[in-house]
Amino acid sequence: MPLGTLERTPPPFFRQGMSALTKLVFFSAFALFLMVADTRLQLTQPLRAALATVLHPLDQALRWPAVAYARASDYWAGLDRALSAEAQARVQLAHQSDRAAQLERLTAENERLRALLGLRPGLSTRSRPAEVLFEAADPYSRRVVVDIGSNRGVSLGSPVINEDGVLGQVTRVYPLSSEVTLLSDKDAAIPVLNARSRQRGVAFGNPATAGLEMRFMAGSADVLEGDALVTSGLDGVYPPGLPVARVLRVDRRAESGFARIELEPITALDGVRHVLVLEPVAVQMPVSPAGAAAAAAAAAVAAAPAGKARR
């Protein structure tokens, strides 16, 4: 029998390699060692940094198509938004131009009618810009402090507004600051006019709902949800026509002769930063002859004792 056909196996001493169990135990221990060493000694951090630096150009090259596509999409989307905004702005500009022309015609007509009827011209409300410094520390009131006071001519009762409508009224004046009571304060009250039905009323602050309510309105009053309320201008404080609130809910109770009317302020009373402090309407009213004569008489009486003392 040829020697090449004999099956031979090497002796156990010359067998190469470890058993599967030995390999599992060894590599598990080695992996555990590497994890502990990396956590404690940060051994692989330099290796990670070097690999990240080397692979960064390749990463950027692979990401470039996706980035270019995203930028192109953003560009075209932004271009579409800009064109749409331009078209809307042109339409709004056309409407505003029409309204401005109508306002000029109505203003001229109003001046002619006032001159024809002999009425005094409308008052031009003077205003002063101010910035809200902080809210008052009293947790039971809704008041803020603004950064102008008597040094800028602010007086008690001055209305305070922003770009949306009425915020409140100045209730305390200091040399360099003023305290403004917001409409939702429990002591706040403002005469209002229903822009739809032309019915007058008074809106009071309601801290429970952070809004306002109309009191002492008859149950049959012509007030509907969604009605806009503006200042009536009859109190000598607020100029007429300033937005105040919107009717939120009307509860007509059968057992009571009055309706419960909840209002939502037009202006967000929280988070306001910049405001305008108006001059009260009564301050701008012309002095009547009777009032001027009374003032002159009072001044003469006050000056008389001083003249006698000098004699």
C-alpha cells in the first residue's frame, strides 16, 4: 500500500490554536479591559480624534450632494415665499392707498362740515413714548411701572395704549416713573361704546378671568358675542374710538334683570414692553369763558391778602 494513502493525524502536542471556550473567555476579558481603560484613562480618545480628522474630508465629500440639494431646495422655496410675499404686499399697498385716499377725502369733508356747523375742530392727542420697567409687587393687582413720570409731563389719569389698543391708565405719578393700572385690575373701569349697536356702557376689570366684564347692562341690551367695544370719549380721559375689548360671552339670566357680559381685551396685557402715554382729553379741552372768569376771580382772591400784607 502506498504511503500517501495512509491517514495521518498530528500528535496532540503539535495541534495549533486554542479551544473555542478559551477564545471566548480571552476576547471577552480583553474587550472588558479596553472598555474600562477607555472610560478611566481615555486611551482611545486620541485615536478617535485622529480618525475623525482623517475621515473629515471624505465625510464632507460624501455629504456634499445632500447639502447641495437641501440648499437648492431652500433657495427655491425662499424665492417662492418672497414672490408670494411681494404679491401680497402689492395688494395690501393698493388697498392701503385706496383707504388713504378715502381718509383724506373724509378728513377734508369733516373739516368742511365742522366749519359749516360752527363746531370746534377735533382734538389732536399728544403722546409720549415709554417703556415698561417691571410689574408691581402687589399680587392682588394688575399694575406695571413705566420709565417716565412728572419730569416728562405725565399726569394722573393719562391713558396708556400700544399698537393694538388701550392698556390702562396712569394712577400714580413719581418724578422719574409712573404706575399704570391695567384694564384687568379689580379697580379699573373704562366707558365703552359698542361699535355695532352704538350702545354705551362701562367695562370693569375682572381679575378672575384676566379680562373685563360689563355690569349693569339690561338683559335685553343689544350686545352680541364678537361685538367690538371702543372708547366712548365721554369721560374726558380717553380719546374716542380706541379699541378696548371684544365681547366673549353673553349670559342673559331670566331670574335677573341684568345680563352678564364677559369681555376679552383687544391688547395682550402680559408681556407688553413699549407703550404710549396719552394726554387726558380734559387737559386739551379749551377753557370756557365762565371757567376762565372763575379762575381769574380765584387768582385775585388769592393775591389780595398778599397785597394787604405789603401795605
